[in-house]
Amino acid sequence: MCRGGGASSTTPASRRAVLEWSYKGQGTLEDPYVVDFLPDDTRNPFLFPAWYKWSITVFKAIAVLAVAFVSTAYSSAVGEIVDEFHITSPELAISGISLFVLGFAVGPVFWAPLGEMYGRQITFFISYAALTALNAGTCASKNIGTIAVLRFLAGAFGSSPLTNSGGVIADMFDAKDRGFAGALFAMAPACSPCARRGRSGSRSSALASRCPCNNRKV
């Protein structure tokens, strides 16, 4: 029954206002208290300025776009990875993609509840910092096993924007504006393949002839 809480500051007066406010409900199992923001609470996301709400929405869309881009950009380097580590198995060559996507299935199991318990901001900071570090580690990997493990972990940590960004948007916009904001956010991962092709499509076509996946007999 709790949507949020707290006053605009942590002064004694604000704490007293929170404690003395008459909340809806009777405090029983049948009719529990509904803890809500106080009127005119500046920390209420619904009261944020419009420019601030849309800025956060755009940032969240870019975050999702970046994660989706990272998941597919690996494919442009498959040929180089095959040559560098002398890989003969097509499945092993593309494991960096499949394991990254597998991380998308594992990560939300942790990020969704952690975001509700400790706040979405701290989970975004931690997960995105880890994603950046794991991507850097992938670039410096000396064997395909290290790449596979780091790609899986990168997918798990990078899944936090996919899981928690929808809640951020829902907490800021009312029903009138939530549809457009959600559509803008949902459009970001769909644009990722186009962005990847624009960035590395020509390079991918040059490497494709060397990828063992293209020589696989069906």
C-alpha cells in the first residue's frame, strides 16, 4: 500500500509533518494505512518539472539503446575473434552474443527487487559501472572462455535499464502522458540494430566471409 513517502527535506519540522499527517486508512489488516507523498512535496516525481521528466525519459531510452547496441555489436567482430583464437566451432564463435542475451534473463531477477528495496538510482549506477568495466575486460580478454564469461556477466548487469526504466517512467507521468513516454522508451531498443549497421555494417560485411557460421552446412 506504499507508493512513496517523505517530505521535501529531512529537517525536524518536515519529519514531524510526516509523522503527524493524517494518512488514509485505519492501520488494520483490513484497512491499512496508505503511505503517500505529502502535498507539494518536491520529491514527488509527479511534481517534477516537465523538462526534467522528459530529460530522464530520454536518458533512460539512451541507456536501453546502448545496452541493446552492446548486445549486437559483438557480431561485427566475430571474424576477428575466430582468427585471433583459432575457433573452429560456430556455436563457440557466437557464444558472446547468446550468453549476453542469456544474461538478460538472469539480471532482472535481481535488479527488479533491488530497485524497489534500495532505489532505482543506486542500482543504475552500480549496474552500469559494472557493465562498462566488463566491456573493457572483454576487450582485453586473452581467450574465448574469458570473453564468454564476461559477456554473460555484462548482459546480466546491463539488463537493469531494461527492467527498471519502465518503473521510472510510470512513477513520473500520469496516464495522459505515460503512453507517449513509454513509446519513446520502447522505441530505443528497436533502433539499436539500425545504429549497429550504421556504425559497423560495412566492416561486418568484410568480415562475414571469414566467419565459420557462413560456411556451415545445413
